[in-house]
Amino acid sequence: AAQAELEARSLELAEARARAEQASRALEEELRHERQEHAHIMSTRIDDLEEELHRVRQEAAHIMSTRIDDFEEVKTHLADAERQLAQAEARVKDLELRIT
């Protein structure tokens, strides 16, 4: 009887061990799947962020280019205005010399 009980307990222990191993494998598989899914989500997010960063950099470059062009245009207008002012001042001096 003791032998039969020992064998029964041994069988129960083996079955419990088998169930524990099966549960462990299932958890490992679930964890592997979760890690893969997380890696995929993170990879997609990184790709999206890199794309957004590229777009923002292009937009910033365009804005800076436009501002530089605008600045150059303002410089040209300023140089023209300074030339016109110098010409006007020269005319005024010429007129002042003629008057005196």
C-alpha cells in the first residue's frame, strides 16, 4: 500500500511538473510574443518620429531660406535707398552751392 501511495504521489508530482513546464513554456511564448509586438510598435514609432523630424527639418530649412532671401531683398532695397539718398544729398549740396 505504501508503495502504491508512493507511486501515486510520484505520478501526481510528475503530472504537476509537466503542467508547470507547460505553463512555463506558454508564459515564455506569451512573453516572446509581447516582446516582438512591443519591438514592432517601437520600431514603427521610431520610423514615424524620424519621418516627422525629417519633415520639420525640411520645413525649417525652407523657412530659413525664405528669411535669408527676404533679408537679401531688404539689403538690396536698403542699398538702393542709400544710393538715392546720397544722390539727393549731392543735388541739395549742388543747389546750395548754386544759390550762394
